[in-house]
Amino acid sequence: MISQAQFDKEIEIIISNAVREDVGEGDHSSLACIPADARGKAKLLVKDNGIIAGVEFAKMVFAYIDKDLKVETLIEDGQPVKKKDVVFYVEGSSRSILMAERLVLNAMQRMSAIATKANEFAEKLKGTNTKILDTRKTTPGIRALEKWAVRIGGGENHRFALYDMIMLKDNHIDFAGGISQAIQKTKIYLQEKNLDLKIIVEARNLNEIEEILQHDGIHRILIDNFSFEETRKAVELINKRCQTESSGGITLETVKTYANCGVDFVSSGALTHSIYNMDLSLKAV
């Protein structure tokens, strides 16, 4: 996984690029009708039910736009919210508040929806030893925000990107000429490049799991698109020689059953690619 410093850098890049994209040469709407010395106050109003996420990100945005903006937080990241709740107040330059408004809302609406979905999965998995993981099925350019939201909601992050973990999936295996060839080539590559990266290998059936288990140094086996019965057999076959992860169309309705098969992790792209933004608004007070 990437370091906290790397993650923080990703957040900085997201903010600077988003402000560049949205503000450009200036917020002419505000510049045209709001005096430079005008001061105001606004509240973040919840119009939905769920888990709030992005409060700390919003503070970063406000500070980037104007270090003199003051935020009074009433509800922290990860807390449940309901319609009509006020999450925070922001006070200071009216122009600055308006400049930050859309970026704050866009981010918090999506982050809160992801956190809510992650929390639903995490609640389903209570009482088991299985953790819910996200995937790389994220919105280009804002992956760090979406993975942050997963953690806020009670989920855990899979690899951040292509560079922080080895994951040999079906296409890698087929292009490499088979499972053993892919694993052997990977180990040689890591040694030559002096890289210390964990190796995950995807299996499409029990025969492939048996072949993977012939190799040392495998961190986790991805049990992909297996039935419940096949998953139970796979977990028994692996017998804790490495971590196990189920994936492939797993839903809120099926996740507990997969967990009861004994896997360590369940990964779901639905945490980030199939959510509806939480309805939030920033209103002047």
C-alpha cells in the first residue's frame, strides 16, 4: 500500500487540479456582484440519510482557497446523518465560500455515498472474520478521495494502483503462458528490480488454486467468480497457507454467505462504481 505521505500528496493534487478546473482565471459571477470585503456564513445541510464523509477534505479545500475561512464542525467524518442535520458552518469571505462551494459539495456528496455503501457492507460482515475491500474501479483523477471514503465507512483499501502491489489476473496469466510462468517471471522481475511487493494471484477454478499453491511467496489468492460451494472448497484447499479473497459480482445480499465460507476478504467494485451521490447543500445563513 502507498504511504500516508504519498496519499496526502494525491489529495493535494486533487484539490489544486479541481480548483484549476473550476475557478480558472476567476469566479466572475462572485467578482461581478459580491464586494471584496463582504463576509458571510454558510452551513452544510444534509438532505439524505447515511454516513457523512469528506468533512476533513472540505476543511482542506477551504484552507486552500482562503486560509482565513473558519470552519465549525458539528458532525465528524464517519458519523451517521439524517435529513436536516447540519454538518458544519463555514465563515469568512463570501467570495471565498462561493469559490469553494461546488468542489466541497461534489466531493462530499460522492464520498458520503461511498462511505454509506461501505458501511452497509461492513455491517453485513459483523460477526465474521471477513473484511470488505474496494477495487481500482474508481473515478479517474479522484481515486484517493474514493478510497478515503471507503475507510471512513468501515471498509479497507485494496492496492491503491498498479505500482504498489503485484496482482496477476486472468489476462496476465494468459499472456504469460500460464500460472506458473506468470509467478516465476514475477519473482525474477521483483528480484532484478529490488522491489518488495506483495503478490496476489487470481484463480478461476480449483485446479488453478492447486497450481498456485505449488509456489512459495504468494500473499493472497483471489477466488474469482466461484459459487458458494466452490468457495468453501477453495478455502479448505488453501488451508491458511496464504490469505483468501472472494470477488466477482458480490452484493449486499450475498456478501455474508461468502464470508461464511471462510475467506479473509471480499472485494467489491460496487463500493465506488455503482453509487448515487448523497444529497447535500451549502446554504447561506
